[in-house]
Amino acid sequence: MGIPFRIGTGAGFSADRLDPAVDLVQRGELDCLVFECVGERTLAFGHRDRMRDPAAGYNKLLAPRFRAILPLAREHGTRVITNMGAANPRAAAERTVALARELGLRGLRVACVEGDDVTARIGPETALPELGRTVGEVSAAGQPLVGANAYIGADALLPALEAGADVIVAGRVADPSLFLAPMRHAFGWGGADWARLGAGTAVGHLLECAAQVTGGYFADPGVKPVENLAYVGFPIAEVAADGSAVITKLPQTGGCVTLRTVKEQLLYEIHDPARYFTPDVVADFSTARLAEAGADRVAVSGAVGRARPDQLKVTVAFDGGVLAEAEVGYAGPGAKGRARLAGEIVAERMAHVHGFGGELRIDLIGVGALHGSAVERPAETQDVRVRAALRTSDRELAEALLWEVESLLCCGPAGGGGFRGHVTPSVVTHSAFLSRDQVTTRVEVLEA
Amino acid sequence: MSASTGPDPAAAARRRVPLREIAHARAGDKGNISSVAVFAFEPRHYAALKAQLTPERLRAEFGGVLRGTITRYELDGLHGLNFVMTEALEGGVNSSLNLDSHGKSWSFLLLGLEVEVEP
């Protein structure tokens, strides 16, 4: 059986909490701690930031996270792996080295993994299959190309592990691959050992959203109670050489690890469970077996895999102009009727005073907003906020929306108050595919 | 009791419950594709989910937002159903005008449905 490889999650998304990661590195006796911080949304934001400042584009929490984590990780002999480089791994790695020097961590080896940025490989003729259009067609419609990143896999990280890096900073590595790479390195799994790569991918998938397997994104009072969610612990996997694992968390932390939390996460963002495509393998989770193995311990086994896909998925980002959102509230008797009238006024004036012909969304928050396009559930309510939203490449139209909603305070229905509005730069993303030989990754180890 | 006299006792014994009472669910997104996995709390309720929670029903109930294909994967070992719904996120996380641009709350859209279960 051997000694299990202990791997923990320090972050499951770009804005995840820090204190559970500090707790894990202090008490977890971890071989490796992974910060998974890139999604379609955050990568788009990274490109947006890098457009404005060539030294930006990586995760804004990298410095505060590493300031707290790196001294402890060195003390406990825990390797740190992250994709916090997002749209600029080079700048992120250099910032990490500078921070390590500031912290007195001389000799810390920081690997920078590059090559996921494939902007130069994308041309006007590149197809965007899900959209049914080409890159050139999207650009011609007023959304210029901003950048493109391929999902790279565990093999891109292996040279950094073999070089003995203490910290590995990358960009668009596929989420489970961040976890699979140290497992491959620890157990010597080959790049064509599809069964073990599938099993390790299942473990990585369970860990990649941090608290989502330990009681976060799960609690529903009265139906699915979770204790002490304010201090939910982040997960640890004790991985065996065959790729099976126990998912658990530290004692004296909030949350829970149960069959239910693990089931929900096993299928999270999965389409066909028998064919989960990653850069490393086509994993098959349909054969996975789950079993309770003590308090807050669930054993996972049986996931397998088949040969990896020939093509890599690419997220292509385009300049989407701006998103304008504005709100005003109505309360007390008749709130819904007054809110509905307010929305009608904004729609009328955006169309006929400002000539806006695009999609304008009006939500009545408190009556039906998030599910508003799916179901009409008429409800009498005493507290309604009207929200108006549009996307445009015309800054003046964006400002006009905010003005129209704010002007309701005097010109609109009775009792409107609490205006809020903001205009946010927007990047839209679509998927493309590139053959593997178009994507070359490289690793450079920097020393603090 | 003959079939022609009185209500069918089996039907009378069945009760309609909100799905949230017998199942839990989680929603995820990739591009403009939403996936929602629904699991029976108790294995004995899985058959009712399988029989009543069909792609056709979701389309009938939520056709306004589920504009593409709906594929259902059955995970009998986990007592779960995974629904994969294309064109279901009003453009996807970076394009949608919905406040919930990920469709994170789609799980509770489904859990608001009613199903018939044996007592």
C-alpha cells in the first residue's frame, strides 16, 4: 500500500478564503498544496487587466496569499502549485520571487510555466465551434480579439517537479491537472497510464473547488444542514499509488465530508461522466465507487480513463465593451407595481431617447430575477429592486443607462430610493480547439 | 375492491412533494452549457426521479431559458441524474445579462419542481 501522498487545496477559485489554507499548511502534514484560481471569468478579467497594464493580469491575491503561505510551506516541506499566473504567469512568478526575497526565503525555487498563451496561433479563420462562427466574424462584429489560452496538462508541470521547484506558478493549466501532476511525480505514473491518470483526475476534480467537497456550496438549512460553515475546512486527499484516495479535512474545522458532498462535487461541471476530457486523459467517472471511511472521510476508487484527446481546448477572449448595471428600490404596499412601471420607463427611454437597440434586461429582484427568464412566479412582496443591465461597446450608452435609472428618483414611480449603478469593462470568451503540436510549454526555474 | 369503484388506492397513496424534499442538486457551467446533477437522498426515491425528471419535462417547464438540447446521464450507482443543457445560460458567464451569469441557481430551479412519490 505504501505511504499515501497528502495533497490539499489552498484555494478553489480566484477569490477564495485564505485562513483555511493557512490552517492546512500548518496542520495538514501535506506533501503538496494547490491553489486553483482560474476560470473562464477570471482568465477574461486577467486579459482585461493585462491590456491596461502589461505587468498585471495575474491573480490579485497572489501576494497576500503567498506572504502568509510561503514561510509556512518552507517550514513544513510542502510544495506549492498554482495557476494564479492566469493571463500573465511570468509576472506572477517574478512577483513571487521578489516576495520570497522580502520574506527572507533565500534560495526558494520558483518555477514559471509558460506556453498556454496561444494568441499568436489564433487567426481570423479560427473556428469557434460552440458559437458557430469564426474569430474573424466575432472581431468584425465589434469585439476585437484580446487573447487566447490553451488548457495545458500535467505534463507541462512535470519538468518543474523534476527540477525540485518549491513553488510552481502557471497560467491556464486545466484544474485537475494541477493536482494530477504531483501525483504523477510522486508515484511515477507514465503519461499513457490511462487508468491511473483517470483515477488521479477524479481525485483532482474532487479537490479543485476546495470547500465545495467539504460542505461549501452545499448547505440548505432544514434539508442539508452543515455545521460551522463560517470556518469550513479545505480538503485533503490521501492518495494511494493506484490512484484511489480518501477525501477528508482537518479536525476542528467546519463543514463536512460525506457521500452527499462528494457525489455533488464528482459530477460538478461534468457533462458525460464516462468521458470527461482533460489535456491528460479522457477520464471515466461512471465507474467510480464512493464509501464512507470514518467521520469526515470518504474513500474514492474505481475511476478509470482512456487515451487523451488529440486536441487542446482554447479559451479565446474578446473585448466585450462594457457591462452597465443600475438598480433602484421600491418597498411597502404596491412595491411590485411601481417597480414594474419603473422598468417599463427605463426600457422606453433607452430605446426611444437614447436609440439603444441591443438587449436590455430588466429584473425585478424580489419578484423574479435569477430565475426570471425560466419561470413566472407571481408573488406579492414588500421589497423590490429594479435592475437594468446591458452590454455595449459605447461608453455613452452605458452611462445613459445609469442616468436613466437614477433619474427615476424624481421622474419615476412613487417612493423609489437606493440607486446604485456601475459600469464594468467586459471580456467575452468562446472556445476553440488546437492540435497539441501547436502548443509548446516551457519551464524556467527562478531562485529567490 | 374493483377498479371501477373509488380511486386507485396506489395513486391515492402517492403524494406530491417538492423535489427538494427528496433530492439534492448542484449546478455547474462551461461556456453556454449548464449541467445540473440531481441525487436522491434515499435510494428508494431514485426510481421516481428517473421516471419523472425527464428532459421533456424540463423543456416543458423551463423552455424559456433552456433553449438548446437537454441530455440526461444516469448514474445508477450514485442514485443521481446529470442534466447537460446547451444554450442554457443566456450566453454564458462572460456574456449573460442575468445577475447569476453562471446559472449557479439552476440547481434550485430544478429542485422547485414537484414529484410524486410512494409514501
